[in-house]
Amino acid sequence: MQENPTIKLKNTSHKNAMKFQVIFTYDSEYQGYIAEVPELPGCVSQGKTLDEAIINIKDAIKGYFHVLEKHGKPYVPQASQSFVGEVLV
């Protein structure tokens, strides 16, 4: 089982870099990848390739924080209710 990729959102200073778990799911109907950030409710994007999905989800994360800032809302980290595990059968 492949480990979930982790996306780093880099700010101007590496000290302020933010790291989020992103779940990438291949969608055969869309014929591309859906990217979702469990820690940021509603933060979802997509791309025809995994590389495109990574670029797009980084933009979505930046947009998420832009909206929070615009509305004067603080970022409150949310504990993920899901996890990745393996089962031996």
C-alpha cells in the first residue's frame, strides 16, 4: 500500500510552512484525480493527472486561507476523523 502524499504549502518563510494531508482518489468517470484536504472542510480540487491535482489543491488551500483572512476568521485546526491503515487477510 502506498503512503498518502503530503502537500507542503510554503509561505515566504520556511518557519511558517504549513503541511496538510491530502487524499488523492482516482475517479474513472472524471478520468482524473480528486484531491481533498480532510483538515480543511470543503477544500477539494481535481486534475487530469496527479501533478495537475497537486498544483490545483495547493491553489485551493491558498484560496481557503484567503477567504478566512478576508472574513476575519481564524484558522482552527480540525482533527481528521479518517486515517489510512492496512489489514492483512
